[in-house]
Amino acid sequence: MQFDVFTLFPGVLRPYLDSSILQRAQQNDLIKVALHNIRDWTFDRHHVTDDAPYGGGGGMVMKVEPIFAAVESVLGAPPSCPLLYLSPQGKPFTTAIARELAQQPRLGLLCGRYEGVDERVIEHLVTEQISIGDYVLTGGELPALVLIDAVSRFIPGVLGDPDGAEEDSFGNGLLEYPHYTRPEEFRGWRVPEVLISGNHALVAKWRREQSLLRTQKHRPDLLNGESKVQSTTKTKE
Ligand code: 4GX
């Protein structure tokens, strides 16, 4: 799968992509990430990528022409694949969306800075807006990395374990059970005895229970199938 990232700061993505699991995925040709500097598609003397908003007010807006030039020269006019814009105004990113996007052969990701991009980019070039959470960052680069990372985990071979991503939290709709490794005792804190019992059935039962307990305690919304929107209805306990 190929990711094409359009950004004013390609340098901030490279070190993360070229480490650990994503580095190995690129070496094994399971994913390819091309970084495109939007500034390379400015044709004025000062390579201007942003400008003051019409109507006044603070902040700067990313100009429409360099973004269209960059995206259309890389992905075609019109683009031959989805172009996602990372934005707090987008659809909340979930494991289901990550799994779905992993089916695509190619994805364009547009990273905004400042007050965002000229709305004509959203209206006429972007196919979908995605949000990684209800907070505002300084740019779309971290959200793009989050998306690439979460999507790549669903591409067969990226995780060593063949059914890796499906086993994790949310893969099965529950939070994960606790994990331990050696030593058996550290500062008097022992690993739960069941895990060193060698009884695989008991271990499986304990893990299932722990997953349920944790989900009930920290994310009851995942069990009740209720809306992700926090309920304001008061209930006992
Ligand atoms: N989930 N950001 C987008 C520029 C911007 C500002 C306002 C539209 C409107 C974010 C998030 C996120 C920072 C990316 C601001 N675009 N992206 N950027 N949360 O915070 O995806």
C-alpha cells in the first residue's frame, strides 16, 4: 500500500516512519510512504504557501493553488485515489476505519497547518475528513502518522504475528488483558500465579475475565454498544 503525504514539514514525519515496525514494513515493500513538500509547488518568487483570511481575523490559511498543484501532479487530475484531510472537524478515527482503509492500494493524506486550508480544497479535492480526537494540534502531521501507523497494522505481514491487529484492543471490541514478562518478582510485586501455572485453559479464562473487567471499569461504552457521546443521564452507581 502506498501513502502519499502532502505537508509543509516533511522532515517531521521521516524519523518516525524510518523506525521500528514501519521501517521494516517499508523495507519489505509492504508499505511505501512518499512525502511531498507543498512548497515545491509554489511558483511565485517567495514560495508563499499561506495567506491572510478573507473577511479578516487572525491566523493564516493555506493557499489553494499549491495544494491543487501538488496533489494533482502526484495523484492525477482528478486524483485516482482517496485524499484524506486530517482535521478536528473530520469523522472520528476508529479501528473499523483503519481496517477499511487498509484495503486501499493508495491513499493521499493532506496535512494542514495554521487555521487550515482554503475551503475550496475541502470542497473540490478532499474526499474525506478524518479526526484523530477532540483536541487541536499545531498541524496535521501527527494525525497523518497516527493514521499511517494504525492502518499499516492491518496490512498482512506488517506485524510479525499473522492475526496481530485483530487480537488487540478494539480488534475484538474489548480492552486488552494485562501483560507480564520476566522476572517473576520485582520489588516484591509478583506476576499473577495463574500465568506461571502452565494451565493454558486457566490462562485463557483469566485473560478473558481481565479484558471484561477492564472494559467495564474504563470503557463501559464499549460493552453497552451505546453511543460514543458521553451520556448526561444520571444513573445509580
Ligand atoms: N485530528 N489538526 C488540522 C489545521 C486545521 C485547523 C482548523 C482545519 C481547521 C487534527 C485532529 C488537528 C490541527 C490538523 C489543525 N484544519 N487533525 N490543523 N485533532 O488537530 O486530525
